[in-house]
Amino acid sequence: MARGLLWLGLVLLGALQAQAQDSPPELIPAPFLIKIPLQPDFQDDQFQGKWYVVGVAGNSINTEKRAQLKMYTTTYQLKDNGSYNVTSTLIRNQRCDHWIRTFVPSSLPGQFTLGNIKRYVGVQSYTVRVMTTNYNQFAMVFFKKVYKNQEYFKITLY
Ligand SMILES: *[C@@H]1O[C@H](CO)[C@@H](O)[C@H](O)[C@H]1NC(C)=O
Ligand SMILES: *[C@@H]1O[C@H](CO)[C@@H](O)[C@H](O)[C@H]1NC(C)=O
């Protein structure tokens, strides 16, 4: 099951990369959330810890952007109220940047919204969905945001 989903994800990543290389004038439409797999019986405590982002694909990521992207880490830490404190650490302009945000659980285990969304000017909605994971070796996470009336999505491979 997990392997099947992983395959599906990798195929999706491949398709996205192929399309991204033609740098289309318009964004590839974001898929409906209902079409995106969701890790069954998601265990938030087991998902905690540091993940290495080894692949990113999305409708705003082109070849040029990807060439600049170095592997980065994202650490998930459960807070007392059940939200994750999510910290990404990446190298940008020769500097080590930390990017901290809150993922608030939704009614579907494994799906989250962005906490404090008003702080992010222009962001109208933000959804995170853990597609598949075995909690200690790999995960695929889907992100969808509406920013200034444009729908962006990406999939990261941890
Ligand atoms: C979130 O994580 C960062 C980095 O570990 C830490 O500095 C910060 O205090 C944490 N915030 C909360 C509310 O736990
Ligand atoms: C948990 O606390 C954070 C602030 O630390 C807040 O942004 C978030 O909405 C809270 N989550 C829930 C489920 O109340």
C-alpha cells in the first residue's frame, strides 16, 4: 500500500518536473484535494522530528528555481495544543535561514492548515496533507495555497 502510494507520488513528481521544464505561461492547475492521497491512520506523534527534503515539485517551481534549491530540513514538533511547530532550515544567499510556522490539525488526521494565517499577507488559504509516510524513512507531503487569488501547489519528498 505504502509502496503503491510512493510510486504514485514519484510518478506525479516526474510528470510535474516534465511540465515545469517547458515553463508554461500559466500555472498548472492545482489538483482537487480529494484526489490527493492521505496517509491512513496518521500518527502525529510518530511524524515528529527532523526530515530532509530531497525533492520538491510544484506549479511555481521551474528548472531555474530548482537549480538554486539545496537540500533543506524541516522539523516537526508537537505543541501542547496538538499543533505542530514546523521549522525549516535552509541555506539562502550564503546564510542559514530558519523559517518557523504552525500547522494546525484539521478534522482529517494528517491534514493541516497554517496557523496565524493573517500574518502572511496575501495568503488566503493554506493546506498541508501528508500523502504517505512510514514515519522514519520517507514521507510525501502535499501543499496547496491560494495567494492573491492564484492557486499554488507543491509536493515535497522527505
Ligand atoms: C518552535 O521551534 C523553534 C525552533 O526549534 C523554537 O525556537 C520555538 O521556540 C518553537 N516555538 C514554540 C511555540 O514551540
Ligand atoms: C496552538 O497554538 C498556536 C500558537 O502557539 C496557534 O497558532 C494554533 O492555532 C493553536 N492550535 C489549536 C488547535 O488551537
